[in-house]
Amino acid sequence: MKILIIEDERPINNLIRSTLTADGYSCDCAFDGKEGADLIEQRQYDLILLDLMLPEISGYDLLEYIRSLGNIRAAQIPVIIISAMGQVQDRIRGLHLGADDYLCKPFQIGELAARVEAVLRRSGHSNEKIRIGDVLISPASRQVWKAGTPVELTVKEFDLLAELARHKNVVLSREKLYETVWQEEYTGETRTLDSHIQKLRKKLGWNGQIKTVFRIGYRLEELEQ
């Protein structure tokens, strides 16, 4: 796994790099936003650790840039924000811009390592593939095929499908699905989630496979072979 650390405080950058390297990750380091942007354009990464208060280009601007990239794989790299800006509005803004997690400074290095592992696992950055009937899902490349034909999904549609597929035959509550996929607190509003479920059913021909469980949520039933 290749990780890019964008942090201008060298002691913190070095601590993160040495810890993650010891855990078996390969790390590149950038010390300002421009250097980070250049590395993202030149190389492929499985995860980015991003400070917000950076020289040259701020972390917020860099995150917006990453999510707007024409290179789909680069635009979907998981990002964990690491920042001393710990106010609720800072965290909300970072998550709305597309961050996958937000860790406030000061932090325990063990917690950072655990969050790195969790985000990589959740985002499917591994070689695993999931097959359900004639649908094949590749979390690593974020691609889906039905009967060998590629299926075009949006970012949230794919994240929702991957979450359902990893827990096939298990009822997942609307709250769990929403907070996992959208990284926001669930307030009881169901239209966004329900509309994405309907789109998945249509695109995959899964009207009978993604079951609505009354007053709870949804269950993806594994197809009989």
C-alpha cells in the first residue's frame, strides 16, 4: 500500500512516516500543498494523509483539487485529514469536501495507524473481488461488471454497493448505511439513501435482490447459483 503524507511540520511528518513504514506501508512525504499536488499527478497512491494548514496550497483547496481530477482513480483516493483545526465546522467542511476521516491534533500515533487500516479496508484498497451472481465488484479499482459488461456507477452508488455486498444476507439499517457511505450524521432523512438504492436496483437489474426491510433498512440477498 502506497501512502502520501502531506504535512508541513517535519517532526510530525517524520513520525507518521516511520510508524507507517514499520507497519509495512510505503510512504512518500510532501511538506506543502504544491509539492503534494505534484506527487498526486505523478504517482498512484492508496491513501493520502492531509494537513489543512499548509504553505502554497491549503489542505481544503488541495482536497477540492483531488476530488475534481479527471483521473477517476486519483479522484477517488481515500483522504484522512489530520489537523489542529478541530472545531465542528472544520470537520464538517472537510467531510463535505470529500475526506474519508478527520483526526484532530494532537493525536495518538496508534489511533492514526488504526484509522489508516480502517479507511483502507473500508475503501476496498486490496486485491479482493466480490462476486454476487453475474455481478463482479472490484473494490480496488472501483469497477463493477454485470455478465462481463462494465456498469457505470457514481462514487456514492459504488460505496453503497460495496457496503451492501460486504454484508450480503445481513440487514443493514438506514442509519449505518448513510453514515458509512456519506460520512455524515444520520438525521432520519431517507430520500438520498432510498434514491441511490433505486438507482442500484435499476442499473444492476436487482429489483428482487436488494430487499427493503420495513422500518429498518436494506438487505442484499445472495443470488442462487
